[in-house]
Amino acid sequence: MTNCFTHPALILIIGALILPFVRGPLRKPYLFLVPLLSLAAVAGNSSMSGQFGIYQFLDWQLVFGRVDRLSSIFALIMALMAVVGTLYALHVDNAKEHIAAWFYVAGSLGTIYSGDYLSLFLFWEMMAFSSTFLIWFRRGEKSLAAGYRYLLIHTIGGIILLAGIMLRYQAVGDIAFTLMDVKNPELYTWLIMLGFGLNAAVVPLHSWLPDAYSEASFNGSVFMCAFTTKTAVYTLARGFAGFDILILLGVIMALYGVIYAVMENDIRKLLAWSIVSQVGYMVAAVGIGTELAINGASAHAVAHILYKGLLFMGAGSVLYMTGKTKFTELGGLYRKMPATMIFTIIGCLSISAAPFFAAFASKGMIISAGYEVHVNWASWLLMFGATGTFIYNGLKLPYYLFFGKSNCTAETWEKAGDPPWNMQMAMATSAFLCIAVGSAPVVLYGLLPHPVSYNPYNGYLISETLQLLGFASVAFFLLRRYLEPEDKICLDMDWFYRKGGSLFLWIAKHPLQWFDTAWGEAYRVVGLGPLMVISRFWSWFDWHGIDGVVDGIARCVRAIGGRVRAVQSGQIQYTIYFSATFAALILIAYVLFQLS
Amino acid sequence: MNKLIEYLSERIRTVVWTCYGILALVMAHSLYVDKSHAHSWAEQYIPFFWSIFGFAAAAAIIGFARWYGHSGIMTRPDYYDRDAEEEPAAASHGATSTDHA
């Protein structure tokens, strides 16, 4: 282990800048090496504690390396996901896609290690801008539009965050990124929380997430599902632990995401809604704010990145191989994509918090933390939401994608198959980690911010989970005709700004255009006549006044010139004669003047 | 794997009854399990509490999503494309250039 702080973001940024020059057989090893070095740097940093990379900039102290247990666990899972995500996209030739992904990860790691708001904001915006390209690289008109909406929303979020940071600096006088006084919130507290909350997809600021993640490239969405929201959860845990309002917002997210995911027809949009729901658990845990809750939020972030990455890789494999993402165009794929099916089902069991799979311990921690501080309503509703998670992700997704009726066309069926080796390898790695974290949560406990005494493997919790999952399955199979996917989209909060945009265009095309035409006509009738009279006067004045003076001078000069020309015969002797006469006249005049 | 799935599909009735049997065992186990970890009175004293909760919660979520979706929230896929369709270059559907297939 190194004793020197190495910033993993720097490795990724330098690696990304060199990448275009690394071609041929060296490209793939290089692609794998750079995120691996970044992971090694994070692992090295984790053995340290304190503040590193401190620079004085004007009046401010910038801290690029605040290392403690909270930053270390988030940085570790982000760096690990960068390795798995790059492995998944190893066969992608377009260097720009890898560059965008690495800058995105660098932004996330930079934010996590930032100890001040200025460097945090810098990395925060780096994340927003680089991730936009992961949407645009899918190169469809819908992706282009979704990318612009994503960028617009995150720019607004960035401005809100910056406003909060500036107000806080004015009030407090420093830019250190520490725990806020959440019991006495000021305007800047709300603004900064709003900025972080937008990236965490807090309802109603969440619509960018399903909109963008379902339109990103097949590999771009694997990166996007991990970094933006979980980095935001880290910032909330760092700055807003114990802020009560987050409990309510988290519970709303957990339930809202469930309902939309149950209705959804697009598999990647379903998974995106699932992120809203699962991040809700983390946000609620941050709101609870106790040691168990923060441990739960951190553990759930780790588990979530593992299983959600795996699920997006499964969905990405289906998209990559078939070009389709809708249940109504897929189905029965177990025959053609058996490996993808197994990996996806492991992800489904993990998100459902089944025993021995990733989220079993972490979700239990959050719910127990709620009971511990007597926020029972929140824990009950989160349990209710957990049942919904199993319905849409544990049952609906695998059933309608891999089993059930096949809606594939002959062409889709022909194309379907397990993806290239590197994509399967990435899924296998994530699946292994999902089972490892679920079966031996002690490994994860060792990394959590606070000491852990929570043990999910007792008879009661296992009985509770098996009953919950078992009878939710019974309800699913009895009522599944009501869940039959339909080729429809679900209207959400983005309706307001998408239709708002259309309304703006309509206003520009109709009332504003009419007003412009009417104004032009009025100007022509009322304004143009007098203007023509005035113009004619000035024309007359110009012709007779100004031109008269100018032309008079010109005529005078021309007349003098004519006279002068008359005395010029072109013969040298006449010229000498006139010159001598003129000189003699001047001389005589001078003498007479001197004599007088 | 495919053969196993097809083998089970052909014997779906047996699979379903086996699942019901497992559920019955889980319910029976819940009567004897140590409930000192329970958080509420209901968990401790209502038999098969989590079985009832799981079924009721799933049914409520499915029912609510169905009602909510069909109350106007679910709409045609080209809902947002209508304005774009007026333009010559209307948005296209399906796979795009970087999708493999």
C-alpha cells in the first residue's frame, strides 16, 4: 500500500487523454489497465485517513483528497464499477465513448474525495457534461433530444447548487464541505440540498433519469446507472444526514418508482424507474441519519451499484443483440440468451433482497434503522415498496423478457443470442459480487462508515423475507393478466417541460407570429407614411442644402481650375514667364510693404 | 439450461404444487420461529403476518398501477412525437446506429 494519496480521477483523466493515441492490439489491454490502476489508487487511499491534495486558490482552500471511511467505501465501489463497465464495453472501438465514460467516473470520484464546495462543483459539472455524451453516442434523434433535456435539467441543478454554495460562503465565510446544521436550515441549505437532490432523482425532480437512461447507448447506461445518483447519495450523506424531510422524500421516491416500473413496457426504462425507487431507500436512510441508517445507505449504494449494473448489462445485452427493449417486442428469450438470463435473474434476486443476494442485508439495515428511531410509518412503507420491487423486477422483468409469450419478430429472434465474451465476463463478475456481498455481508461491513452489529441471518428475518416473496409471487401469478405489458408510454413530470417546450413553440408560431405581423402592418400604415414625408424632407434638404454648398464649392473650384488651365499652354517658356511674373509681384509687394 | 426449463414447463402442474408445498412449509415455520426480532405487535401476534402482508401489498400495487395507468397516465408511444411529425425529419423508432443489431 502506498503512503501517498493518489487521485484516481487524475489517472482516469490522463488515461482518457492518451487513449486516442493507443491503437491496435494495445487498445484493449490499455482500456482494462487504466480503470484497474484507478481502482488500485482508491484501494491504496483507503488505508489512509485525513485531508490530502490541499491547494490555496485566492482566498479559498481547495481539498481534493478528503479520505475517511464514508468517502472510501463510495470511491471503492465507483472505481470497481469503472473496471466492470469498461470490461463490458471493451469491444467498443469508438475511443470517444470510453473517454466520456472515464471523465464521468473521474467526475464522480473527484466529487467523492472533495473536501470543499468549489472543487466539488467542478467535478459535479464534469459528471453532468461527460455523461450527456453517453446518451448522445447512441446517435438517434430521440437520444439527441433526451441528451439535451438531460443537460438542460442538470445545468439548472448546477446553477441551484452554485447559488446555494455562494449564499453559504457569504453567510459562513468558508467553502468547506461538511455536515450542515440541518436542525436550523437556511435558504442556502435548501438550495444545496435541492442541487444534490436533483442528481439523486428526488421526486419531483426525477424525470430526467428514466428519460435519459432509457435512451443512452447500451454501454453508456451501464455507467450512468451507477454514478450520478449514488454520488448524490454520498453528498447527501456527507452534508445532510439527519435532515428529516429526506425521510419523506425517500419514501415517496421508493413508492413512486415502484408504481411506474410496474406500468412500464421498456425494460431499460423499468430499470431506470427502479433506480428512483432504490435510491429512495438510501435518501430515506440519510434522512434517518443514525449510524445504522448511514451504514444502511452506504451498504445499499454498494449493493445497488452491483445489481443495477448487472441488470443494465443484461438489458444492454438484449438491446445490443436484438435492437429491441420493449416487452411487447421481446419474450421467450431463455432459449436464445441463456447466460444473459441467468445473470439477469441473479440481479433480479439481488434487488428483491432475497436471502444470500446483494440487497438482503442493506435493505434490512435501512428498514431496521427506521424502526430503531420509531419512524415506523417509513419502515412499513419501505417494506410495502420492497414487495413492489419484487413484483416488477423479481417477477415481471424475467417473466416477460425470458419466459412467457414470445413477441419477437422472425428477424429479432434470429438476431437474439448471448453477447460477446467480454460482456458476459462483466456480467459474471457482477453476478459473483452480488452473491458474495449477499452471502457474506461481513466483507461489506468491514468497509462501512460505522461499526456494525446488524445480523440479517436470523430465523425471523429469513422467515419474513420468504413469506413476503412467496406470497407476492402468488399474487403476481394470480393477477398477472393485469400486468400484461402494453405498447404505451407513461406520462410523468417531464410532461410539464416537454409540453411546456411545445407550448413555447406554439406561442412563438401562433400568437407571437400574429402579433409580429400585426405590428408590421400597423407600422406600415401608421409609421411608414410620416416616415416617408420626413425622409423626403431630408432628401430635399440634402439635395438643395448640403449638396448645394458642396456642389457650389465644387463649381467654384472647377471654374478656377478652368481659368488656371487656360493659362497653361504646356510650353515651358510660358510657365517660366507666369512663374517669374508671379514671383516679381510678390517681391514688389514685399519691398513696398517694407518701405511703408 | 434450456432442457431443464422445457422439462419443468412440461410438468408445470407439478412445479406449481411443489411451490405451494414450499409455501406451506414456510408458513408453518413462521409459527415456530423466534419472534424477538419483530418490530411490532402485529408481527408478533397475527399468524402468517408477512404472508398476508406480502400478498396484500402485491395485490394493492398491481391494482393501483393498473387503475393509475388506465386513468390516462399510459398513452400511445408517439405521444411526444406528434409535434416532431409535422416537421419533415420526424423522429424514427427502433434501433439506432450504434446498437449492434
